[in-house]
Amino acid sequence: MNAAGTHSHKRSDRMLAMLALLQENGQMSLSTLATELGTSEATIRRDVAVLASQGLLERTHGGARPIQGSRELPVRLRDGRNQAAKSRIAAAAAKLVPEGKHAIGLSGGTTAAEVLRALHHRTDLITNSLSIGLEAAEQGQGRVLIAGGVLRSNSLELVGSLAEATLRLVNVGTALVGVDGLSSSGGLTTHDDIEARTNHTMIERAQR
């Protein structure tokens, strides 16, 4: 990994640690956060400003406090979490995709990105995720269809009626869909109802 990538992951890890501290302790001062996280107040101040702009915490005079209720973490902050588990999930999922010419539908998310890496030798990818589409192009995927729609900044997925209309025009052999939750009563869940409908359309269009 290059130096820029290492720096990015360190910052993401620090931001996640800050959010965890605030959830555990409530309101905290910048100086206390800096001490707990082993960095400078200036760095913490910048991180707080970024997280506040994304609605993940509230700034206070000289500190920060947690937002009440659940908030969706931006995909770039989730990227380094539970990496080993995501890699194992991806390897298992990739083995379930039939060999040969076979259209693969892939939604967004960090686990879905790991699945893409495990399927790097495959072609005919269909996705509504900008990050998945760009990475597929970088790894030399021969053919990538990106469904258009309204961009969700937290997930970098294109959702809504335009994305759903595109998905209804194609046949998907196997759909691999990233979700935020799973329960016996609610089934697959995600933070945004429009994203959920777009994911549902991909699942409807898939043979498996």
C-alpha cells in the first residue's frame, strides 16, 4: 500500500475510534479526544469538522458529542473494518458464481468490493455502485455496465427510478447484494429506503 493509502486508512480508523469514544462517554473535549487517540488537537478539530459535516456527530464549544440515534457511516470510513471477515465472505461468495459466460450483478459496499476482487478474472459485471465500477475498470474487467440514477454520497451507489429502469432492461445471472442488516423477521435491510428498492430490483432481475 502506498503512503497516501496508509494515511487514509489511519484517518478512517481514528475517526471510527472517535465515534466509538463519543458513543461510550458522551460529550468530550478536543483535548481529551486528542489524548485518547494519541494525536494533536488540531488534527482532532479537523476530523470533528468532517464528521460533523456528514451528520455523524455534533460540534460543541471546544469539543464534540454523539448524534442521538443510528447514523450510516460513509463507505470510505467502513473500508478498513473487519477486513479478514469480508475477505473470507468474498471468497465463499465467489465460489457460488457459475463458471463460463454469466452476468454478475453487484451492489455497493465494502464487502461487495471484496467480492469484486475475488472475481477479478470474470467479465460481464452489472453494478449501480460508482466505486465498484471504477475498481472493476482498474482491474481490467472487460465489460462493466453501470446503472444510472441519483448518487447517494454515503454509499456511492446510484439509486432510484433511473437505476431501477436500467436494471429491468438486463438479465442478471447471479446477484451479490451488500446489506446493512439481516434478521429472520425483516430479511435483508439497509439504511435508505430508495437504495433498498434499487437492491430489490437487482434481486428480482437475477436468476439466483
